[in-house]
Amino acid sequence: MTTLHGERVTLRPAGPEDVDGLAAIRATPEVRVRWQGEDLAAEIKDDLADPDLELLTIEHEGRVVGAIQWHEETDAMYRHAGMDLYLDPVVHGRGLGSDAVRTLSRHLIHELGHHRLVIDPAADNTAAIACYAKVGFQPVGVMRRYERGPDGTWHDGLLMDLLPEDLR
């Protein structure tokens, strides 16, 4: 994977040197409620070792402020890519998330030839949904009882997708 440059962010392949910083971001209450886990550093190391997942840091002004990851379905009948991300709460609301999503989306569409991208925020995560909509992702449907929340109950997810002509 190559380094990608957005308007305000840089996306670069994450490495072992990023584990502690990314784990600290995932440990913040605002992120942890969406990105749970027991041993966050171990989970990030597992992500780095996963051959089916590309993990990139999100950098802004020379500092790692989050991560964005993507995977692809390679079956020719269903080929597409999916992504997810988290940002340090200190940079929430600055447009960095939409810049990261737009930058990766352009790469996946224009460089890797994907005709469809998906993302699946929690149905109650209005900030994430607005961020993705700003880039052009559209709601496809609600996935009922999609993921287990930190309280142990099941919560709905929103499936959103983006076609090349939707990208803003």
C-alpha cells in the first residue's frame, strides 16, 4: 500500500511503531464505545498481521490522529471494498474524517477499480453517518441487531454504500 494524500490528512501504512498511539486513541471513551476490545494493542497488532486487511494511520499536521482500514471482497460476482475508521476525539468535528474517507475512496475507486464501497456505522452514530454522507455514501438499509454494544445488548447498524458517481 502506498501513502495517500488528502486535502488535510495523510494516510500511510500503519506499522508496529504505531500500535501504542493507536491503542491510546482507541482507549478514549468516545472511541472505545464504538471500537471495543479487551487488549487494544494486541488487536491492533492482529490487524497489522491480517493479510485481508489494510490498516492505515491518519496523520494531520505531522501527528497520528486515527486509523482507517479497508478490506475487499475478491469474488468477481460481488467484488467491492469496505472501510472503517476512528479518530482521536480531540480532532472530531474538523472535517478530518471525511477527508480521510474521501481520500481512501478515491484510491479504491480510481486506482484499484472498485465500483462499489461500503461502510457500516452504528445506526445511532449520527456524527459518523453525516461524515460518510458528506463524501457521498448513501444509506442502503438498517441491519437489525447487527453488533453487540458495551452494555451487552444488540444494536442496529446502518449499511451505507458509495458508487463512483456518488463520490464528492
